[in-house]
Amino acid sequence: MHTKRKSIGIDGENEVASYLAKQGFTILTRNYTKLYGEIDIIASKADVIAFIEVKTRTYHYLNPAEIITPSKQKKIIMTAHSFIASHDYHDKVYRFDVAFVTVVDENISIEYIDNAFTQ
């Protein structure tokens, strides 16, 4: 059984996965987890592999850029390196994206930021 908070997070990830599919991305995996971190969604399109952090809230952020802290970025980057090392994607370009999902009543909005941070 999921808590309400966990359920909201899963719903947000589902919305972003659907959004990415509409943008022509293929979802490679979701909730890729290693000892040192997790990546919510890993997707590909043409020569790009995107590592996507999804943040879902039921209220508007004051400053979304502050939500993904440097330590969180480091964990995502380390996890991405593990994914890259275990797959044969040598001809790909990698980027780190962030999707902010806001759910207020029945309204869902996605703010998607390509290349939100770099390694």
C-alpha cells in the first residue's frame, strides 16, 4: 500500500512518462536504483539519453531550481554513470533533465527543464 505522498509521486512520474512519449522519447527504465541514488526516468530520443528527476507537489514551488540540491545532483550523476557503464550507449549524448509536476485540484501542469544541471 502506498502512502498518499508516494501515490502523488507515482502519478507525477506517470504524467512525465506520458509527456515524454508524446515528445517522441522512448522510456528505457523507471526508478533505476543503485546504492547511492535513484533516477526516476531514463529515456532516449535519437542520439540523446535523458536522465530525468521528477518532483511532484500539490502546491506551487517558490523556486523550483532550489529543489534539486548539489548533493542530489551528485547522486543522480553517480547513478547515471552506473547506468551508462552497464549499457552499450557509447554513441549517445547524455543530459540531466528535471520535470516539476504541480497538481492542484484536478489540474496538472508540467514544467520540463532540459539540461537542468551538468556533471
